[in-house]
Amino acid sequence: MIRPGNIDQWIFLGATVGHGYPDGESRSFSLNSPGMIQIVQMEPGAYRYLKQHGNYADGTMLSLSFYNTQEKPSPAVDGVVQKDLASFEIHILDREKYSDKRAFFLFQNGDNTAGMIPKGNACIDCHEKDAEYDGTFVQFYPVLRDRLLPEGL
């Protein structure tokens, strides 16, 4: 996949701080170790379709950007702020094109192209098991949560 050139124009869906993948039952987030800031966005045409039809169109693209945290910004402020972009992924929903109905592409180190993450990986397994709507974590995205989940969360 070629890196989309207009992600700065995509629709903001939500953000998390320190949202990670803990080993076992332990959770490691703390202010001393805030992890990354993750930003989720959706391609504008797909967002318009979703608003009009109430579901995802085939070809819907979502991006998840992983930013390092800067704990001592200048000027000094409380909390953490986004630092540099560490990596990002594109999640494509397409029932016709992909046997799993979705594909993930991970862009690292400023790469402009990315191969599809192979089937049977932890990302796809988690999306199938724990995502609340059509393999997406709308439970974390306020913009979509009330629209797509019957009772919100």
C-alpha cells in the first residue's frame, strides 16, 4: 500500500494515551511511563458514507497514528504532549477484497509503502474478538460510539 498523502485532512475519531497491550492482567500505564499517544482518523468520504448509511462502506480506511510522548515540553505544562510520529497503520475494511473482511498495513520509519500484515496475527485476532462494531474499536471513539452502538458505552 502507498502511504495516503492527505491524512491531515481525515476526520478525527478519538485519541488514547498509554493505551497498550499489557502482559497478562498487569497494566503498566503511569505518569512516569505514559507510553504513546494514539490518534484515530477516518478517510472523509468513508465518514460521509457512514453518517448517511449507518455502516461502513467497503474500502473504508481508518488510520491509527502512534506518537511518542514529550514529558517536558517548552514552555513547561502539566501532563504530556505529542512528540514525533513513531509509526502509523491503515486499517481497510473491505468484505469483497479481503477474506478476513479487513487488512492492516503498518508504516514505520517514515516509509511511504507498507505490506499487509499477514493473517493470524495478534492485531486481527484482537479486532475480531474485542472490537465492538464490525472489527473496529468504536467503544474508544466518541464520534462513532453513540452512532454505531445501540446503547453507547
